[in-house]
Amino acid sequence: MTATICDTAAEAVDVVQDGATVLIGGFGMAGMPVALVDALIEQGASDLTVVSNNAGNGDTGLAALLAKGRVRKMVCSFPRQSDSWVFDGLYRAGRIELELVPQGNLAERMRAAGAGIGAFFSPTGVGTPLAEGKETREIDGRTYVLELPIRGDVALVGAHRADRQGNLVYRKTARNFGPVMATAARTTVVQVAELVEVGELDPEAVVTPSIYVDRVVAV
């Protein structure tokens, strides 16, 4: 499978529709596909459910998308930190929903979606409000809670380099959620710093193979 090489970020994100579930990579701003998020703001899709580790930082990237009122619900691990004032204000005003997911469960729920796993049991969150309403089971003397996969309509991912088939390599910790998000979405859109010819990437270094990538834009 060969990814489509887009000329602009605007072209790359035109697939996002109102009401979509959008997986956005990044750990804070590390690996955040800012150019794609900015293009999504200009594109105008609204009523979005966004899945990301954080709920925006400062006034750029995801925070800017939130500030435009385009996001109905955030699914994340760290919604509050010193520079999450945009989300804080929206949440306190009752203008956005929040599903809080422990970080390991967040990654595993997306990995499960990509792997075709129907659900899994995790000990994280047992005995807390995060487990309310969920099935629990005792396995080998320990209590676990049932977690369901998180699937996206679109994943917006930041990678370091891609070849023209869409094979991806990442830069150090900017990898974070990108690989699992790429597998968990119906359409995966990737921004890269550099686009190279097929054969220029060491196959042993490829983290996300092109079969999971639909669109690539170099920014």
C-alpha cells in the first residue's frame, strides 16, 4: 500500500468530518502535529471527539483547536497542568466533556483497536471512580476492570521522516503515541519534516509501515 503524498496540510486534513473522533499524537508538544492541527482549524470541522495524551498546551496546537470551540469531548490522561488554561476554562464553563483515561490504558486501548482485540482486563483504575459502571473480574486473586478499544475516524500524527510509500521513522521521544494511533484509525494523516525516496530509509529503522498510513505531507 502506498500513501498519498499531499502538497499542503490543508489537503491532508480535508478528510475530517463534523462529529469525527480524531486521535492526535504528542506528549505535550513533543510529537504534536501542529501543522495538521492548524490546518484542521482552518478546515472548520466541529463537534469533534479528540483523543490525545494532554488537553492542549498554551495557546497553540490542540489548545488552539479547543479555543475555537470545535471539540465536544476530550479523551486524555493529563487534562490539567500549568499551561492548560484553555481546557480549564472550557471545562469549568461546562462547554466540553472529559473522559479521563490512565496513560497506560489510553495507549493499550488504542493498541487493542489496531490489533483487533475486542477488549482487555486491566488492574489500573480498580476501586476508583474511573472503574464505575465497568465490568470487573478477579483473575488469580487480583481484581481487573474491562477496558474497550479506542478507535479513531482519523489520526493526526507527527513523524520525523517518511518515504514516498508512507513508511515512517520518528525522532526520539516524539514517537510517543504516534505508532499506536496510526494503527487505530480508519484514516491516518502524517506530517513529517522530510520526505525521502523509497529505499532511503533503513527498513530496520521503520517504526510505522506504510500499510497504516494514508496521507503524508512534508512541512
